[in-house]
Amino acid sequence: MAVQVNFEKCATGGLCAESRCDVGVEKEEIMRTKELVNLRKWFRHYIRQFAQNGNRMHPLLQLKTRHSERVAKEARALASDLGWSPGYRNAAEALGLLHDTGRFSQFAEHRTFADTMSFDHGECGWTITRKIAPLSCLPRAERKRILDGIRYHNRRVIPDTIAPRHRAFLNLIRDADKLDIFRVTLESVERNGFQDLPDMLPDITLDRAPSPAIIQELYRRQTCSLRKVKSLGDFFVMQLSWIYDCTTPRLASASWNAGFFREYLV
Ligand SMILES: [Fe+2]
């Protein structure tokens, strides 16, 4: 049965129904619950190697673990909103869990989450996961869609080489990821002014004044580049700009609500 999805185009023009709706005709369950359970076990086993003192991971890697688990839930919820079948919902959850696999070795090796100061964590995650057993049981095309989701989830612009009908998983993970980043940002700002931010991204200060460069990017009605983010204020503005990149109503609504970041800007 072909997956049917209908939703209205976002007022910003950000939604892309074509790329969202066609995950293809499902001839079989692409990921059964048993396989998803195995994948969760693989992930737990994989991250365990990054535990150090007293079997505890660095707090920022604990945060990344919780982020991965929440993005997995968001991805499943979005897949459900889109009317995807149980097998595709399982695959969406798997992608959510794996999307930041590259973050763990990135932080272990470079003590940063800044790709510009280390390596592209999407590429790294793809290299790690492309041969793992829990994905090797999937039909080849579906495995590739999940791996493309891991590989390209962090690109500012989706590469032209991804065919429109293969973008469904990629769009889904990009939205699910952003939904959780909104949550983490708000919670962190309210807790302590996001004191952890410079530890994750060392070239970003906690200054709340956005720079003219980032405002200029926003006026171009496009997503702001993380490379140009130099302060917490810039970070807020970058998240506001995600309204130009969202593909689901759920993220469009969260982006709109993120307007309350304005109260944190000076
Ligand atoms: Fe990521």
C-alpha cells in the first residue's frame, strides 16, 4: 500500500509534501520489532565503550545519549503523523537513535561537538553504521535511505544527489532532530543560561546579542549557517531560521513557537 500523506503547505513555503509522502510501496515489513530491539541493544553496547570513570560517560555524552533517545521518539511520532506503516515507524525510530552515532567518537577524540573543529559527524556516523548487523537485514534500498539519513542529517542543504523520492527519511530525521534541539535549548537556557554551550561548541560565547551577520542571513529567508554562529543570541536566531527548512507541521509549529526566543535576546 502506498503511503498517503496530506498536509497543507506551510505559510513560509517550508513544507515539501512531495518529498515527505512517498516512502514507497511496502511489499514487506521493512523493520520488524525484533530487529528494532536488536538495534537498540547494538546502540547501548556501542556507546558503552565511551564510559570512563566509574562506568559513567562524560555529562555531555550522557546528554547526547538522551538526545538520541528523544529524537528516536520524535521520529516515530512524525512517522506516525505521516501515516507510515509499522515497519517504517520502526525504521524511523532506528534512524532517530542512530543519527548522532558519530558524536561519540567526535567528542572522545576532539572534546567538541563542532564539526568545523573536528570532522563531519554525519559522515562519521555513516561510516560506523553502514556495516552493522541490525541494519544489514533490511532491504537494500531501505537500508540506504536510513544510512543517507544518518550521513546527511546535519547538512545545511540536502545534496542534489539525493533523489526527491528518497528524501522522506532524511526530511524526517532533520525535523525530529530540530524538535529536540529546541527543547534542549529552552531547558538549558531556563536552567542556567545554557552554560554548557561553550563546552559543546567552544567558539560560541554566552553573549545574547545576535551579530549583524546572522541577522543578515535571516533576512535572506534561509537557514543560518552554524559556521556564522558566534554567540548564544546567534544560536537563537539560527533556530528561528529553521522555519525555512521544516517539512512537517509539527516542526513548523515548534519553529513558530520558538519565536519566544526573542525574550532571551538583548
Ligand atoms: Fe547531529
